[in-house]
Amino acid sequence: MKTPKAEQIVKRHGGRESLLKTYRQKEPVMVTRPTMPQLAEYVRYLDGIWRRCWLTNDGELHRQLEAELALYLGIEHLSLFCNGATALLVALQALGVNGGEVITTPFTFPATTHVLHWNRVQPVFCDIEPDTFNIDPERVERLIGPDTCAILAVHVYGNPCNVERLEEIAHRHHLVLIYDAAHAFGVRLGDRSVLEFGHMSMLSFHATKVFSTIEGGALVSQSDADRRRVNCLKNFGIANEESVIGPGINGKMNEFQAAFGLLQLKTADTDIERRRLLVKRYRECLRGVPGIRVLNDIPGVRHNYGYFPILVDTETYGMSRDDLYCVLREFNIFTRKYFYPLVSHAPCYAGLPSAAPAKLPVAEKTASQVLCLPVFGTLSLQTVEVIARIIRLLGSAHGLSDHRDDVIHAPRDPAASRV
């Protein structure tokens, strides 16, 4: 164990070996795990691919998945990609963002910022909101300068940005507004898809996401003209057999990915509902643990529950986030410090004026405390309860006097633990 406080709690519970014997998981519990379709169903799709001998380049399954996804998400203009990073790269090119400055968040996956570099754009890092971890619109406006050409915002953990405020700022200052919606599959604001906002939105379909095509992504445009340009750019800039309209890239999704996605789409709602129940149970079990903060649902938002982040306050909890991360690994539970470190700490960006830690106090604090706990469609409620119980036992504010056995061992439907 990493801290004296943790050692004391372990001893009071009968010792390290006793605690590990009671709660250590036989199989690794990863932070995420894909929900696999039935192999026989995937093989049926493979049989069709073999018969058609059409592996990529806008194949039958590719077209089917594009149409079904657009219908499911409630949007009109969707283009499939081989991955989300390439989709975001093409979005910048399609909207003419290939120079100047773009205001973005440091609390994100590195790909968000890297695509700016690849498009010869300088990122300007903006601090985040403490309640959603999304870019702070009020700070965005203060950072707008003569070279600002766009805002690149991220719906962190699928929590929607303040889209109305960002739209108003972008419109008033004549800026392009792009959303990295990698985490936001199926998320809705009231009766509207979160993908309806901004000039373009990128989705990621990586294996770690709620909806997956193994690797993959999509770009959502707001007009048919933009979608046609996007489709041309992702196909080397080729308009037809005899016409190349400009420098493009290969961003196409193949038929094997599309087949996997079609099967995933059939169970997407079921998977999201299972995740909702897991998140609900985490919140019940961790309620009242001193030093542990969880995010709650945003009223009016249909969430996808792709992540379950907690914030660990070292002084109140009695153990640092990093120590908790290490201790949970001893129990065969693998969490993730997501996003830590901030992108602004990377050597390629740390020298930028906007990357100074003093200018990003909320992001710096959040990155030092955040820990994403395991959540995926095939995780059991029983495992969630065990993880929460371990976190409770390790908390030092009330020692072992607050086990919350009424919560951890509350009666439940036996079938629910097989979620």
C-alpha cells in the first residue's frame, strides 16, 4: 500500500492479505471492454463480403451502416471514416482551418490537439468548467484574438458542452465551431442530437467506445454540400475517375469494420441501458464517501454512460488519486487516469503561452484528481459493488466505521448482477 493512512485501514480490517483475499478479483477487471456480437452473426456478414469480393471503397455494408447510423442518431449528413482522428483532420481541411489559432481544451485525448498541428494551426488552450470538465465558454471569449479562426470543443465523457453559448460566441466573432464528439455517441439535448450543433462534429468508433467498428469514426456535417466535400477529401480528393479536386487523404472505412458496426448498432440501446444501471449503482455505493466526488446526470440530457469518472481529494479521502490507482491494481482492478497528464504538458505544446499551468487552474486540478472506474456493458453489478466497497474501505476520513453495508449489500434481483 502506498500511504500510511491506507496501511492503517488495511490493518484494522485484518491485514493486507485478508483484504486482498476477500476482494481481489480472479480475472482482471479492465476500465472498459467491448461488447462482442455473436460470432455466427459476424460470420454471416463475412460470407457476403467473400461472395461480393468488395472489401472497401463505399461497399454495400458501408452504405448500409451510414444510412442506419444517420437514422439512429437523428442526423442527415454522416460520413464514415477509418478512425476519428482522420475524420477530425478532414473536418479542419473541409472548413478551411489550415492556419492561425484555434481555441481548444487541454483536458482531452492528444489526437484533438495533434490534428491542429497537422493542419499547421497553433492551439490556444482554454481552461475548463469544474462541473462538466468541458471548455469554459466565458474563458473562450477572452482568448479570441486577431489570429483566431475556430473553436475546437470536446464533449468530455459525453457530457455536452454549453453549445448555445459557444454557438453565440462563434457566430458573433465569425469563427468556425467544431466539436470533438468522440465520447458523445447517441447523446441528446432534449429532443435534439448533440451532433446538430457546430459546423461539424467528429465521432469515434474505437473499440473502447460505447459503439464500435473496431477502429473507425464518422464526421457529421450540417449540409449536403459539406458532406460531399468531406467524402471527396477522405478519398484522396478524387471527385470521379477523371477528376481530382484537391489534396485529400485515405480515410475510408472498410467492409469488415462496417459489418462489426451493423451488429453493434443492433444492441446499442441495450448496452447503454446496462451502463446506466452500473453508473446508478456506483453513485449509490459511493454516495457520502468523504473526498470522493462523482458527476451526476445533466437534466434534459440523454447520456450514454461511456465513462464513470471520480475525483479524489487527497486531504479529505486520505489517499491520493495515484495511490488509489495503484492499490486497485493490486485487487486486479484496472482504472485509468483519463485525462492525465494534460495535453498542454506534452513537450510539443508545453512551450506555448496558453499552456502555462497558472492559466489552466481548473484543468490542472481536475487532471490531478480524476480516475475513471470500470464501466462496460458486460460488467456485473456485483463487481461494481465490490469496487465501490474497496474504495470505501480505503477512505480514511471515517476509517472502517462507515462501511455502508446497507448500500453495498442491499437486496437486489439476482439476475441484475449478470448485467
